[in-house]
Amino acid sequence: MKLLSTLGLAGLGAVIAIGAQAETRITYKSAKTTSSYYQMAVQIAEAMKAGSDGNIIVTVEESQGSVQNVMESAVRPGNYVFTTPPVLVRLAKGGKAMFKDKTNPKFDEIRALFPIPSLTMHFVMSSKSGVTDFAGMEGKTILLGKGSFGAREGAKYLKKFGLEGKVTLAEVELSNAGPALKNGQIDGFVTAGSYPAPNVIEAAAGTGVTVISLTDEQIKISKRTRITIPAGTYAGQKADITTTSLPVVAYTTTQMDDDTAYALTKTYWQQKADMGKGAAWWNAVDKGLMANIKAKIHPGAVKYYKEAGFELTADQM
């Protein structure tokens, strides 16, 4: 009562309004808690808090996958941010593939914010195997794993590049790839993840490996996005590795206001270098990944990109 008598109702209302403006709450739908992308989400949440002096508070939610993230965009209110490959947004808007018979006009309200580390294909062979190109995998024992994007993509590449039935597929869990490679149980393994991938770091340091580069023709056949893993990323890696990737982007919807999208995007890019000091996969994100965004970017984010000198396409605006 004393506060009311001192400030008056109008003054109290001003205090409440200032408090409300000082803190912006974001829901960030990511991936399974065991995924590197969940770790990235936590890092983004910490970076947002630090970079905004506590004014942007991000709550990370576990997800069962990118399809779920896109589906929820049609029903989640307010400041909902989610991660997914751009191809799924395109399929959702077109009502194709896994979104057939699940169309929703609200999918047209999805807007991009910023790219995050891509899922990068790694074809990892032990140095002892002597394999230095994809064709050299013939007759070798390869671990693909089960159920993951990397496993599905690896199997697809074996078929497309003429090695289906010509390699022995190991019945070993991908989590045991490092020890299996070291003891000679396998000659190589396939994994997909943002680089530098922890299991590849372990294998390179403990056994010695060659991460295979794909040819221009193989990349074309794969219909995936080219990506370069710079020399020195892994122990013993003296040259760049050319491989494929599945881009991943953070999206929101038109329900997010322009000021929030602007602040979120600006803080992300300003904090990216600091995030890279703690987790090297952030160093793989640069302006070049903006080309992977094939749809509209949120107007608030566009404002930041123009101020920061990013080149945007007509389709992105």
C-alpha cells in the first residue's frame, strides 16, 4: 500500500510495463537430449542470456525430431523458435512426403532466423586400411549404425556410388565406432554431425584416420549440399575435405514481433565467436551458410542482416 501511495496507479503501471519489456522469453524446440543439436540449443540459450544482459531468456525443449518441430509451428503461440533442415519447411508448405494430408495454412507463416551447424557426412577410414577414396571401400568392413540420418544417408551413397553389396556392414553400435576401429573389428565408419564431430576426433587421435572426400560428380548425384571441412580440423588432416551436408536453420513464425526477431538474430551472430571458443562446431557457421536459406527470413532478422552488410536474395526478403 505504501508503494501505491508513493507511485500512484499510473506510476506502478509504468514500473510493470518496464519490467515486462526488459525480459523477452523464447521457447526453443531443438532435438533429443542425447543429440549434439540439443547441446547447441543450450549453448544458444546461454549466449542469448549473456549477450542481452539477461533480457532474452530462452527455454530449451526436447524434441523427437525436425518433423515434429515443423508440425508444432502451426499451433505454438508467441515466440516459438525451432530447428529443422530447410527442405522440411519446403515439403510442409507443399504438403508433400511426410506432410502429405497434414497441410496447414500456418506453415506459410514460417520465417527463417539464422543458420546453425549443418549435419555433415563423414566417411571415416582407418589409416591402416589404406583407403583414400570412396571406391577403395570395396571389400572393407564398414559401420553405418542404425536409424540415424547418417546411417540412412550412408546406405544411400553405397547404392548410388556402386558399392551396394560390395562392403561388409558391421553389426556394431555407432557409439562403439572408435574402439571397433582401433581393434580392427571394422575398417571404417559413417557418421553425420556438425564438424568437428566428437567420434571422429576420438578416432583420429586414437587410431589415425582418413576422412574421405567426395568427387564433384558424387556430390551432384547425392543431391545434397556441398560443404568443406577445413584442413587441420582433425588430427593428421593435411588437406580440406569435400563432402555433403544437410543444412539446418533456426526458424520462427510471423507471430514473433520484429523487435524480438531483430534482437535474437543480432545477439546470435554477436555471440557466435564466443560460442566457438567453447564448442568448435560454431566456427563452421559463417555468412556462406545464409545461401542455404531458400525461403523468407523474418523481417526483424532482415533488418539486422541489412545493417550488418549480409547479402540477401530476393526470395529471402
